[in-house]
Amino acid sequence: MRRGVMAFALGIHYLTGYSVAATRPDGDPEWPPHPARVFMAMAAAHFEDPGDSVASDEDVLQRSCEQERGALQWLESLREQPSIYASDADAPYAVTSFVPVNDRPVGKKPGALQSVPGWMRTRQPRSFPRVRPHDDCVFLVWDADLPEEYRDAIDRLCSKVTRIGHSSSLVQMWLADAAEARQPNWCPDEERPLRRLRRMSPGFLDNLERLFGEEDRKRHRCLTEELERLKAEKKATRGRGATQRKAQLQSQIDELKEQLGRLAPPRVPLRPTVGLWQGYGRAEQKVNGELPGTVWDSRLVVLRMEPDRSRFARLDLASTLQVTGRMREAALQRAHGLLCGCNQWDRGIPPSEQARQCWQRLPEWLTGHQRDGARSERPHVAYLPLAFVGHPHADGHLMGLAVATPATLERRERGVLWQIIEQVCQAGLNLGRLGRWCIAFEDRELPPQSLRVPTWTAPERGAPCWASVTPVAFDKHPKVKDRAVYEQLVSAMIRDGCRRIGLPEPIQVRPTPVSAHHGAPASRDFPALARKDGTCRRHIHAVLVFDQPVRGPIAVCAGRYRGYGLFRPLRESEVP
């Protein structure tokens, strides 16, 4: 959607404060409302009360009916699906009601009271999933010009819609203008979909008519009525010429019977099914492309963490390597299942020397290795810890993870990565002694500050000052005893690390044993990053000052792909 452009929008007001609609009777309630469901509500309003019902002229009524149908067909033909404004909602729940139904249980012997005439219960329990949004108004916004010839028809259709979903989900609907419609917070996004909503497509209206089957029933009813009329006329025919007239009527009756025989028997309306789905993601904050950035995309994929089967209610930043390492292993295993499919990885990830063909099928941007097993020189996916820091009451506990993708990743590759992350979320993370943890896409409208992308990347305005949340692991160890020279060499190493991820060289680098962010543990509290030869790397916190605002994410030096060396913007007043 083009910024600042709202050609037309449909407003929906949930009159009871609840939305009662679900794709399946036993499924979760839909929220935000699916565009296809809104379209079906408008189509139902058209079929139930076609045209302008207050029009007295038959020709005017026919023209208004044709305008409504044309407007619906134009709406379904739009290539771009609408952006949506829909607030967050409370946790969904189901309300059980006892309703009269036709599928009472059979074969079960009734109880003593139920066997008494008039005491038999004819109502059965039915559950209706519902959700209570924080804001009872929703807007579907199209980035398209609404033809003037359809404006009145769509406005009229909206005014006739009384419900969306279940009959208890009462709504008021109207054609909204650009000034009234609120800024969408859900936008079509197939690269990073947090929701999948059913969508319209050309021919949807005709398919709804076909599934409802009213034309077939109407034709069958008309033929049957005409057949009964002819039979009655034949029976009542008397007098002169009756024999010839009855023969004519019998010929017509036989012809009608033949037509009825060719027709399919009338059926009950079928429940509409929608086979096309559209991915939706949160509307992202504007990224200022003029600011210097890193090799990673500023649009982080944020995952929140919650304990599933763990004796720990929280994890602290000291568990970063264990969490990000397991996340990487889980992603590689899911990628292997998608792209290779053999059973060699069922018990764990084998070394590249033992499963060379499997590793070669995995993309370099995910594994960080070339096809020959050598370390990749290109940017690849990084896993970053998101912790509660930078607040007076911060305690540094781990709230979630961010997946940083290379800025050069193509759309198709982003789709593959999203499938991998979705599968990891469904399976959860097994962290050994730390227990099992659930991870899920952070899709809340107002997530905690530490789980918001701008907190870590400053995508719109950038930031000149950044401080480490996890310590910077050394690429190489200075072998000098002089403290001042040692710090100069460490600063030079961090400057070089900034250049390697695409940033300009900082004007100041201040190594420090403690983080400038309140709540982040000191560097000595973090486990050391191990080398392949078994030795450990040193690490230290740092503060970076640039001569201009830059945007993140910023993770530098040896452990950057596993969450070490992660920086967060720092207010200039907080620079030590």
C-alpha cells in the first residue's frame, strides 16, 4: 500500500463488542476478520434484498440490482487485497448454548424422565467461538480508486449488512472515506506472514451462487409447478375436443418430465469454501534507507518465549549461547526436512564431512557454510537474544529471540525461511536442562518494549550511540601487557567488526567490563564462546559512538551470528 493513499475503505462496527466467526465450528475465532468473510456478508445482503428496496419503479430496481452485482464483481477482481485496521483482542473463548438441532443422538436409551412424553430434551449443546476486540471498529482499506458508478451500490450493500459470521455477531457497516479510516496495522505480506486470511478472487460471487444452488432449486420448482398445473388441467378437461386437448397436454407433460429427469435433484445449500489465502503481517515502521545500515535487514523476525515444561520461569542473558545455538540447530533440522528429506538427521545434525550431500542442499544464507563445507564469507541468518534491559527495573531476563536475515535475501528465500521458522515454532525448543520452551511470532499490537523491532534497530531515525547488551567476543586476542595499548587493540578490533557488517567506522569505541544498559549482566557473567580447538574466546562489553545516526541490527565480531556482540541504541545522555 502506498503511504498516505486511502482510496476507499469499508468500516465495520461490532455492535455487541464481540466477533463470533470461525472457519471451522471447532476452530479458533477469526481475528482480524477475513476479507472473504466480509465479502460473503455483502453478497448475502445482495441476494437477500437485491437492489434498492425503496425503489417503486421496476426498471430502477433492476438497474440497482445490476449495479450491486457489478460492484461485487469489481471488488472481487481487485488484484491487491485490502490492508486492515483491527485492534488486538482478548484471549478467545467459546460460549456453549443449547439450540434446537436435527442431529439428536440415536441408539441411546432415554432416562426415566426423558421417556415421559413432553419431557424429551430437543436442544443440544453447541459452542460458538468468540473474541472481544479492544476496539470494536475495523477498517478494510484498499489502495485503489473506487469507480463512481459503484460507489452508491457499495454504500447500499454495506447498509444492508447486519452480521458478519454468526447471527449473534451483529455489525453496522459503511463505506468510509480516507479521513475516517484509521491507519492499517495489518498489511498483505507473503514474506513475513503472521496471519493467513481467506481472500476474494475473480469468480468468487458466481461460485457462491453455485454453492447456494438457488437457481437450480428455482428451476426445479418452476418445472414442478408447471407439471402439476398441466396434470390438473388435463384432469379437468371435458367436452368436445377433450381427447385432442388431453393428447396435447400429455405431450407437454412428457416433455416436462424429460426436462426434470435431466436436472439434478434439488439439494440443500452447501457451505461456501474458500481455497485462496493471503498472508498478512504487521504494518512495519518506515525504514530510512538514507541512513547507514548493516548487512542484515532492519525488519527483524521477532519471536516471544514462554516456558512449556521447564522448572525455570525465566532465562537470563547468560543462557544466550544455549538458546540461540538450539534455535539454529532446530532451524537447520527443519530446513533439512523441507529441502532434503532423508532420515539421516533424525537423531541430530551430523558433521558436514559425514553428510556432505545433505549440507549441500541447504542454502548458504542459512547454514553459514559454502557447498564445499568452508566457512561462508557472505552474511547469513543471525539469532539474537531480546532481553529486558535499559529500564530502571530491568533484570536482564530473556523475553524472546530475533531472527536477522541478510538484506540481500530474495523474496522466495524469505518464504522458505518463514516456513522453517513456522515449523520450529510449532515444535518448540528443547533446551536440555533448561526445559522445553514455546516460541511464537510476536504479533501483538502493543508488545513489550524489548520485543519491538525499533527498540533494537532504530529504523526510522537511527541512533549515533549504541551499547552492547551481550559482550563482544574477540576475533583475535591482543598479546600485550600494557593496559592502554590493549584497549586500543580491542577498540581497533571492534572498529573492524563494524566495517565488516557494513557500518561506517565509529569515532569512539569504549571497551568496558559492564554494559551501559541497566539490567544486562557484566561480561564476566557470560560463558565464553568456544573455538573449534576447544579454547575459549575472551569477551567484553563496549559503547559505540558514530558521527551520524545509524540503524541496526548491530552485532559485531566473532559471536555475532549466535547473539554475542549485540548492541542496542543508547541515549546520548546515558553514554558513560
